[in-house]
Amino acid sequence: MKRPHHPSWIAVLTRMVRQLWFTALLLVPACAAPTEYVVETTSDFPDANPGDHACAARDNLCTLRAAIEETNTHPAGDAVRIVVPAGTYDLKGELFLTHDAVTVRGDGRDTTIIRQTQSGERVFTITTSGNVWIGQVTLRDGSADDSGGAIRFDGAGSRVLTLSDCRITSNYAGFLGGGVYAQGTNGNLNVFNCIVQDNDATGAGCTFGGGQSGGGGIMVNGPTLTLFRSEVRDNCGSNGGGVRIDGGVDHLILQSTIAGNGAATRAGGLMMVDAGGRVEDTTIAENTGPEAGGVFIFGGTSVEIRSVTIAGNSGLGTADGPTGAGGILATNGAPVLLRNTIIAGNTGVPLECSGELFSIGGNFIGTLESACAFAASGDDVLNGGSPGLGALTPGTGPTRYMLPSGNSPLVNAGVPGCGATDQRGQPAPVGACDIGAVERQ
């Protein structure tokens, strides 16, 4: 059987470097240093005279809102840096950011908290054709009737939004993207070293049907998503309780965790619709959804899953149908390639997987049933039973992982080519790899 085409890893890395270079231009001094606005108060008042390039609101103090209003008046391409010191910034309405070269930098995600206090108002609406970097902050308590509880990102051309060292929490959208929603053709959404948790995109909570809503934590509809060293956890959203991706061919989820998310319909953890890309060195665990607990892949181009742990997920079924696949469901012609990946310890009918999956070596399937048309390789472990995984454990970064026990059948059972590091960033062995997202070492 001919293997489906999958995107080049070198091309993916090249794209990531290019994106980082673009955003780095906003952070380091060049021939013309960026204009810098330093926020001086946690109060929320508008700028007194937008366009005079002086951030001055009530009492002549620079507020976050005033800094953004001044930023929006700068000429295109004029780099602007907004510094937001430690504190809790209670917003009295949405922040609209339209400039094309902006850095918003807080003191740290635990110390700089930007909080929406008005019902029906998200934290940020970002419409740009350029590059925006927001980092070292918490964005919380935003709400929207339609999409993007904390952030709605839209624009034209090769725009890039990078969220770094952030927390997106306790936001609500009535339809799409409880935490973050990105839409439009082209463009990129980068989420690096962030925690996206406790957001809701169903409009009614996880115990009720959410129609075609989706992406409790993150939803992208058109832009390319890169999720790196981040955790998406305890979110709620139909058709992808944690992450939903619609369209695009070059998405990347790397060294991340999608865990504890729930869905009223379709998939609990990750849902990809008519999309392609790669999931690598990632844990997808303890998610709950009616048709697929962990992962639902519907149509699209090739999705490659390498060194991933899909465990402890639950497919609960619907009111008028049987339970769904516990681990992963691939349907509507979606070509899914697996390497050094665990699908085990999930709950559903079937337990682990459903649909067509193609092995490219070194996988561990806990229980293989007829619903899962798994094109196996000779080095796969089929009907392996318990994988001998520990509980989700906090690491030194934002992501949790499931470490194999010393006598786990996963240890040294993978095929060579598991990458330079595991999910934790620990060096991988030169020889035999462990199966899954982390190396026992």
C-alpha cells in the first residue's frame, strides 16, 4: 500500500525559524529602536489624545488601553513595544489591536494578569496584516457570544500572532474557541510555553450539546497552528474540547500535553478537520468525548503522529448511540501515520482506535479490535495490554507527562528515529527508543 504524502520535517522547522525570526525583530533593537510605552497604572482609561504618540490617560498616567490606542496610530511597520508590569489589570471593555508590529510583554504569567470585568467582552480582538507577540501574561475572564473568549485573531496576508510564556484561563465563547480563536486564510498562530486551561466554547457546558461549536481551549480555522511546549487542559468544547483545527496542511503540535478536556459532541482532546500536519513528543490523556476521547481526525491530508502517548481517554458515546473510540478515531479518508506511539489504556467501543491507521514502525496498541484497520509493521506491539505508564506528572516546564515504569513493555521497544529529545526536552538515545512521548532514560 502506498503511504500518503506527509509534510517535510525540514520544511516545518524552516517555517518555525522563519516565524521566530519575524517576531524576534520586534524584540531586539535595530537601527531604529522600537517605540516603547511603559504602563504606569492598573486602572483602565482611554488615551487623552490618540495619535500624539504620548501614552497619557487620566492623571497623565499611561494605561494599558491608552498604550494600545497610541500603538494603533503608528505608521505601518513602525515597531512598538508595550511593557506591562506586575499587577492585575481589570478591563472595562475589549482591547482592539490593529497595528502590524507589536510586542506586549508582561512581568510573568503569574504576576501580570489582564482580566476582563465586562460580560460579553473578550480580552483582545487582534486584526492585523503583520506580527504581534504577547507574552509573560495571564489573560482571563473574557467572554464572547460567538468566538474567542480571550483572543480573536483575524487579518490578512502572512500575519503572525505569537503567544509566549502565557496563561489563557477561565474564558468563555458561545460558539468557537473558548480561549483563543484564529481565522482567515494564511497566517500563523504560535503558542509557545503556555497553559490554556478552564475555557469553554460550548455555550452551555460540557454536559449539553454544543452543535457545531468547537475548540474549548484553541480553535484555528485557516491559519497554521504551532503548539510548542504548551499544555491545553481542562477545557470544554464540542468538536474538540481541547484543540480544534480546521483546514491547513502544516500544523505542528510538539512537546505538548492535551489533557483533561471534555466535549459535548465529537472529540474530547484534539479534533482535526480537513487538515494535515504532525503531532510529536506529545501526551494526549484523560480527555472525554462522545465519538473519540483523545483524537478525532476527519478527512484532510496526511497527519503524522510520532512518539505520542494517547492514554487514559474515554469515548462516552451519545444519547442515541454506542460509545465511541477511546483513543483515536480516523474517518472520511483521513490518512494517519503512526511511529513510536502508544494507544493504550483508553475506554470506549472500541477501546483504543477506530478507522484506518498506517504504521511507520514501533507502535504499542493496548487492545486491537476489528474497528481499527491498523496497517501494522513487524515491529509494532499489538494487543500489548497495559503499557505500564505512571500518572500525569508535572515537569519542570508547563507540561505534564506519563513516565513508563522500569519494567514497562515500552522501554527500548521503539524503532530508531525518535528525535533528538523527548517531550521534556531530555536527550533521546542513539539506539532503541522508548515508545511514547517520554524516555525512561
